[in-house]
Amino acid sequence: MSRRLALAALAAYALCAVVAAAGAFVSAPDLAAAWAPPSAGNWLGTDQLGRDVLAQALAGARVALLVGLLAGGIATVLGAALGICAGWNGGLADRAIFAASALVSAVPGVLLVLVLGFLFGGGTLGVFLAVGLCSWVGTSRLVRAETLRLRGADFVVAARAGGAGGGRIALRHLLPNLAPLLGVQFALAFVFAVKAEIVLTFLGVGVVEGPSWGRMLADAWGFGDLDHGRWTRLAGVSAAAAGLVLAVQSLADRLRDRAAPGSAPLA
Amino acid sequence: MLACAAVLLFLLLESGVAGDPARAEAGPRATPAELAAARARLGMVKDFLPDALRLELAGPPRRLNLRVEDGDLVLRDALDAEQARLPLRGESLQFAVTRMRAAIEGLDPPGALVVQAEAAVLDLPASGLGAALGDARVDLEPGFPATLAWGRPVPLPQRVGARLAAVARLDFGLDRAGRPILGEIARRGARSLAYALPAFLATTALAFALALWCAARRGWLDRALMTASAVVMSVSAIALVPLIRRALTADLGLFPLRPWSPPYAPLLALPALTWLLIALWPELRLYRTLAVEESERPWLRAARARGLPPRRLLWGHLAPNLAAPVLAHVAVTLPYLFLGSLLLERAYDLPGLGEYLTDALAAHDARALEAATLIAAAAFLVAHALAGALAAALDPRLRAPASEAA
């Protein structure tokens, strides 16, 4: 996916989220219209309650973007803060943060997200926290390694010689240099969060309020959509989720490619 | 590390950090009796008596409710107005009951409270009532007797110690259905491994072979496979599993769809094949990245410059040098296999560990989740150590002292 297409797709998803937040995609249940096939009025047909599947899928973008931005934000901010702290200070702080990251990574990610989602009682807030608190480890380790490298760089030494404190150096000198790395890590955490929200909601510990892709997929499983030849809900939600993931992933790939040179084939 | 994980999990699940742990275990709609039983099961109270007091409200039709607030038992009316506050600390159940009776007799219009309990129970400290009730609200209505439980509160440090000792003995207790958790995990874990292990090994072998081919040749097939992998990885497995299930069963008729019964091989082959079709793509991308990185090394370029044929470059030089990271990845992934797949086991009605975990989630079974998490963490730590040793054995560069490597 090209950069322009990815940005256009993200803008479209953001627009859908804003429109959904304004309540535009809400359709009242109408049992008389349940399981209607695709038509001019309902492009993807209707669900078991007679609601428009396309409107539901578009409205699901709101939850996906919200979870992706907030959980990805939590993971990136936490990982960056801990990584800079560990790399800059070293010693006890480094060892403590390493032990905490080893502790989190010792538990299988899916299981940890499930346990935390269960603990926080599910809901959108539970998903933010569970996913955010589970996915900071990779960012933290990368940022620590990069901070260790940058700590000895000339511009940092010059800043220290000029009397700048640790906080100022971190904010004014380290963070701008870590920005591309953090951008990539945020995109990866965003993608993980969107997928995790779908799985958590599907397993019953995710978003309970409002339309979400996880709930739509859970309904598609529960009502045996494919077994009854109804493929539009599964296809619509899958396409919507895949589009968002692909757009973010391709932007992350481009960010990463800027830092890594290309390579030639072997044969 | 495992002890730290156990303490962390305990603190998360049972200390009340994330709300009342008994409420989390028993569910939001649990009755006071179910909540009290959950507190006993979690070891928050000991010497538990489920039917310590039986209270029945008499008099005019009305609804009163009892709940514990700040260590006191508070009696409220239908409008939630506080009618009486009875201290539970340092008093006996007898004293609490007498104060409750007096408060109800003093209402306008007055009511009466009928209490049934053994005399020995009434001598117990009233604080046990608060410990067993937690945040439960007990409704009293004429004609609807309520039962109150009693339990001696267990301090948090004592609970942590008892839990750690139990975990060290591999005693995870009973699940919500009354089955031993360890036995259930072992039995179901074996079923999950029966399809997950062959599927994982086949996926790894296929992904590795394809990755080498892609890294060596590049060209349109590499691009096609990478595009396919990006597309498949962007689609949620929740959408892919029913599609593959339908294709393999109803459309192609390759596998039967029937309940878990002998012969098991076809029932295990179906999730294994689904696993392969979904898990192949991320593995392929990972191994291709490793292969491309390795193919840029100077020694490989030197071998190419010497005129070695591509097949020998690929299988004689590149593949052996990828063995260390690939086997390390395999070793680290292996412990997760016993968890099976939460989605696959639900889709194919396979009674493995994944299904057990989803059931535990639905039943708010904190003990089962805790046990599965700890066992997975222990397996991961062992596998991590093995992976390190394996990588060092396969790659002499990893064995060299730091100064020499530098």
C-alpha cells in the first residue's frame, strides 16, 4: 500500500470514527428486517436484529481507533519512559526495569491480556489498560538500547557539558532522535491493540458498549453466519479491520525502511 | 522469577488491587451467598460457615438491606436511607443481631427480625460477618429469609504466604466445577499438544523452506508471498477460522465435523491444518527477514564470489547459519503450544486447554486462569534457558567471551 493510500485510508477511518461518535451510524433494532440480504438500502444486508451491517462495521472503527490510539499510546509512552530511564540511569533502575520487563514477558501475551482484561472487568477501559500494560516491553528494550547508544553521542555530551539536566536532555535531545523508532513501535502496538480488542471482545472480556468489530465477529460465530450462507458480516468486518491494520502497518514499514537500507537478492 | 510472577499474579487477582477479588470471581450478578463462598474459596476467610445466620423479616411489607460499609454493618431502607449502623469490630454476632433487632423494632411502622442460629455461632466475632459478606448487599423482605455466612478474616501477608506454598506444592486447588485444576490442565494440555505440536513443526518447516527460497530468489513469487502474508496477517484469525473450517468441511468435505470421540486423528488433523494455514504467514515473514539479513553477510558474499552454486549457498551455508535463531525461536514458542489455540478449540469443539481457559474466563474462574498463567510462565522460563543453551551450542560466536567477541 502506498503512503498516500495509507494516509487516505486512515483519514477515512478517522472520519468514520468521528461520525460514529456523533451517533450517525446508530440504527434501531427492527426484527422485521432481520437477516435481510444485501440490497441498495443495505449494501451488506442486516444482522439478527435488523441493523445495517455496513453501518455497524463503519461504527466499529470508532472503538478500533480509540483502543489502538490509547492502548498503543500507553504502551509507547510507558515503554519509552522506562527505556530512557533504564538506559540513561543504568544501575539499580536498569536492573529493576529489566526485571519488570522479564516478568511481563515471561507470561504469554494472550494470557496476560486476558487475565488483565478479566481483572479490569472488561469494557473499553479494561481493553486499553490490558493491552497497554502488556505491550510496553519490546518498546522499552529497544529504547533502552538506543538510549545507551545515544548517551555517548557528541551532541548529548555537549548538552551535559552545557549544564543540561537528565530530564532536559531526555526531552530535547533523546526523544527527537528516538522519534522514528517510537513511531514504528506505536504503529506495531496500535495493530496489536486493534487485533487484541477483537479477540478480547470475542471472548467476552472486551468492549461491551456500542458496536465493535469483535462483537460483530462474535455474533457472526454465534449465529453461524457462514453455515447459513450469510457471508457479508464476516467479510465486511474483516475487510474493515484488515484495511486499518494494513494502512498502519504500511506506514510503519515505511518509517522502518527509512532507517534500514535495502538488500540485494542472493541468487 | 516464577515466585515473582506468582506474587504479582496473586496481588493482581486476589489482593483487591483491581476491585473486590471475590466479586471478580463470582461475577457481577452473584448472590451474597455465592460471594461469601467465593471469598472462602479464594482463602480470604477461613473456618467458613455458609449458613451461620438465617434472618427473616416480619411485620409490614417493606424491603430493607444490609451491607458492610467501613467495617460496620449498615441497615438501609428502600430509599437507601441509613436506619442503623452496627459496629462489627470487637463485638460478637449475638451483639450485632441484638442491635439489628432493636433497630428494626424501632422503625416506623415497627418490624421484627427472626434469627435462627446455633448458640455457638452467636458467640463468634461479628468481624467474620463482614469478612464473609464483603461488598455484598443482603436484602430482607417479609416472606424471603436471607442466609448470612461467617468466616474468620485472613490477613493479606498470610494469604500470600499460603498461596505461594500451595503453588510450590503444585496445588492449584479446584476450579469452579470442583475439578482439580492441575489434573484438568494436564489432561487438556495433552489434547492441545496433540494437534498444536505437529501443526507448529510442520508450519516451521514449511515457513523456513519458503523463506530461504524467497530470500534467495526474490522476484515475483517473493513479492506475491509477502503481499499474501501481509493481507492474511491483517485479517483477524476470528474471521479466518470459520472460513477455513467451512472450506475444509462443508465445501471440500475433507474432514468430518463431529463431537469429541474416537477416532481422534481426523478431529485433531482439522485444527492442525487450520493452524498451519493461519500461522504460516507470520513465521514466513520472520524467517525471510532473518534469511535476508544473513544473506548480506560478507562471508556469504565471499562464497558467492567464489562461484558456489545457489543450491549449495542456500542449503550448505545460509540454512545452517540460520539454525541458531530459528531453533531459539522454536524453543521459546514451544511452551505456548500447550495452551493450544483459544479460537481453534472453540471453533472445532475440541476439549483442550484453550477451551478450558475460555470457559474459565466465562465462569470468572480466577484460580484456573492463575494456574494456567503460572504453568505457562514456568514452561517459558525453562524453554528460554534451553533456547539460550541451544543457540550457544549451535553458534560458536555466542560462546565467545565478551572481550573476544568485541
